[in-house]
Amino acid sequence: MDKVQAFITSIPYIKELLTEDTMITVFDHEKYLYYSPSTELDFGHKPGESLPEGYLNYAMVDRGGTTTLKVPKEEFGVPFTSISFPIKDDKGDIIAAVNAAVSTTRQEMFKNIIDSMDMVADSLLGKVQHIAAHSEELSTTAEQIQKNTEKTVEHSSEVTHVTNTIKGISEQTNLLGLNAAIEAARVGNEGAGFGVVASEVRKLSLDSKNATETIEETLNAIQNSIHSLQNDFQEITKSSQEEAQLVSEFMNEIETLNETSNKLKSFMETNFN
């Protein structure tokens, strides 16, 4: 039994040992000597059938020894990796060649899934970064508003001091008006004009007091609203900071997903190409 026939006889056992479903073809420079298709790859070759004109596998083996070729899906409808190697006689001359082809459909499918994962991860990362930027701006704005609110509280306290001063002046004016009225009553008709002035002064004092009380009530309402706003903005600032933290953690998770995807892609390229 020559080397070629011995190899052909062993092919069924070799296919049993292979972990991948493999199409195996044996041929010389003229015809096919043996053909065993795989589940996905079947070109319909028959032993004894002449090689098609320009058949590249034998020419590549004859020219360069063992060769590996990746064939895209567009060529034959199924993507596959093809390995061809020579069978030599005792003199070292090439008397035949063997081609083993394995479908890479699953690898292509995994690659497409990984590419899709990468696209989704990149898209998510871009959106999260955009959200993070807005979240940071919102946090900064909320902090600035809180500072402005605190200043407003300080200013409203100053206004309170002013109203207290006006209230004191009103009380003093009322006291002066009362004293003037007493003095006018004491001098009788000669102090009548002075009594009118005293009456107007007391009326002005009363109006000032009423206005001051109204201002105080309004100011108290404003201060209460400002304090409420201050508490609200503190909550907004806290929520913004928590949101920024969550966004940062989410970005880290996406980066981890990208790293895992790259590792898986590298593993596939190393083990399936």
C-alpha cells in the first residue's frame, strides 16, 4: 500500500479524532482521489473526477508546502478555514495533497455577537458620559443656587434688622406725639395747632407701625420659603452627587464589559483562526 492509499484508509479514523466537523479532500495534480464532506461543507466532489481548471489548492501546495486559507462566506455561502498539505514519496517529491476545511460559521456568529456587544457598549458609554457631564453641571448649578439662597437668607436677616429699627423709630415717634398731645392739652387753646401736629405725628407713627408689621409678616413668609428652597436644593445637590456616583459606577461596568469582550475576541482569534 502506497502512502496516499495508506492515508486515505486512515481518514475515517482521523475524522473520529477531530473535534470539529471537517471536510477532507485528497487529490493529485489531475483528479480527486478521496472526498468526505462535512455537515456544512459539501462541494460534491467525487473520487476519480478531474480537478477543475485552475484548481488552486494543488498549485499552492506544490509551490509553498502547507498553506492555510481563510475563505469568506461570499465565496461559497459558508465561511471556512482551509488547510492544505502535501503527501511526498520517498524521494521527497509531491505525489498528492490533502485539504481539510472547517466551517467558521459559529466563530463568525460569535464574532458578530461580540461586535454587536462592542457597539452597544460604546453607544452606552457615550450616552453615560453625556449624562455624567450633565449631572456634573446640574450638581454645580445646584450648589451655586444653594450658595445664592444662603446669601438671600443673610440679606433678609439684614432687612429684619431694618424693620426692627423702623419699628423702634415708630414707637419713639408715637411717644413724642403722645407727649406733644399732653402738652397741647395743658396749654389749652394756645396749643390747639400744636395738638393737630401731635395728632398727625401719632397717626404717622401708627401707619409706620402697621406697615412695619406687614413687612415683617411678608418677610417671614419669604424667609420660610427661602429656607424651604434651601432644603430642597440641598436634596437636589445630594441626589446629583449620588447620581454622579451611580453614573461613574455604570461607566466602570461598561468598561469592564468592553475588556471582557476584547478578551473573548482575542481568545477566539487565537483559538479559532
